[in-house]
Amino acid sequence: MNRIFLFSALAALTTFHDHCQELNSSPAFEVISIVPCKPGTPAPPGEHAGMVQFTYPGGRFEAKATSLKYLIEWAYNILPAQHASMPTWMEEDRFDIIAKAAGPASDEQMKKMAQRMLIDRFHLVAHKETREVPLLILLSGKTPPKLTPAKADEIHTMKMTPIVNDQRKIVSYHIVATKFSFAQLNDVFSRQLDRVIVNQSGLEGDFDFALDFTPDETRPNPLDPSLVISAMRDQLGFVLKTQKGPADFLVIDSAEKPAAN
């Protein structure tokens, strides 16, 4: 048993050491400013749904009132169900972070730079494992899901519009998504469902789609998990299956609050 434990620990350390070496050889932000927010600063709109924008043209990175927990999830492409519990401050403390790359960079390049920033400035120590986590399997039914291939000139967006009745009361929400990949669909809806979405539909690429969420007295949240699952099944035409299965998992070993600058 001790040999197994020792081997597992050494393997985890080796994996993270290799990850650090890879990051040290990758581009980094040239300028970084990290300023702690006042206690009690609320989360920015859209954070809970995973819809916060951090990257901008020209290699500019800007995170307003972000938590270390959410920043780690964004940088490592993981969901709340894919990491171990963290100290309370990593979820409650918030930071304004502005950084600048040497030039234009893709989102994936910016995420690599953010990983290096987390290690250098927050002294993040973590390692990856494969664990059994809750999964939502997307399958095609007898007819293909109701998705439209995105046009080349479209941009990646998602808009949620409240629909009101004659008394100006919100009765439903209409969602229009353009140029969405299954990975981006995962990023948005997995947070509501608290499970990783696995695409086994056979479809790949970017798509346009529309959904309507109709809350009721028992489900007032328009992104209630049961509403999301029903819409994906009944309106988009997916066959859904829930199960547990292997997925990447990030274990947070330690982190430190950065000094303000």
C-alpha cells in the first residue's frame, strides 16, 4: 500500500513539474496588475453561468471582481465538478486583474499565460488526476438535433431575452446562440447541470440554435437544471443519458493571496 501511495504521489509531482516546465517555455503576460477588491464585492454578472469575458483584441486580458476559483476553472478548462474543494478565500475573495500579452493571442494562448500567472503570482500548486464524475451524454435520436451550421462571418454570441405578457410579467426567456461549439455549450450549461457534458452525437463544428426556457413557481430560475435538460431534449432533439464516467480532475494542493500592486 505504501509503495502504491508513494508511486501515485511521485507521478502527480512529476506531472505537475512537467506542466510547470511547459509553462516556463511558453509566452507569458508582459504586464500584470492584480488588485484585491473590497470585502463583499459581488460576482460579475454571468460568472455563475460561465459567461464572463476575459480576453480582448490585441492580447489584452481583463478580469473584474473575479475569484481565484473561477479563474482556475477558466484557465484550465474545467468545471466546478472537476476540481477538489478549495479554501473559502479562493471562492470569496475577488480581484481586479489586468494583463497584457506581447501581441495578439488566441484564447487558448491567453489561458496558458493565465496558468503561468496563477503559478507565478498566486503560487498555485495543483496536479491533474482522472476521476469518476457525473456526466451528461448527448446522443442523436432518430432525426438529427435541431442545430444550424454557423456561417463563416458570424461571431460567437449568446443572448437571453425575457419575454413578457400584457401585465409586463416575465413568462419565459428566449435564448439565441450563434457559432457555438459543443465545448462552448459545455462551458455554459455544465455549470447549471453540475456535470460534464459529453458529445456523442457524431456532430462536430460550430452551430446556431435557439431555446425557450419557461420558469414556473417551482422552478423560478430560468437556468434551472430541469428546464435546461428538457429544452435540450424537447427543443433541440438530443437524446440525453446521465451516468458517471472518467474525466480530467484538478486537485488544488495550495495557493496564496498575491500582494497588491
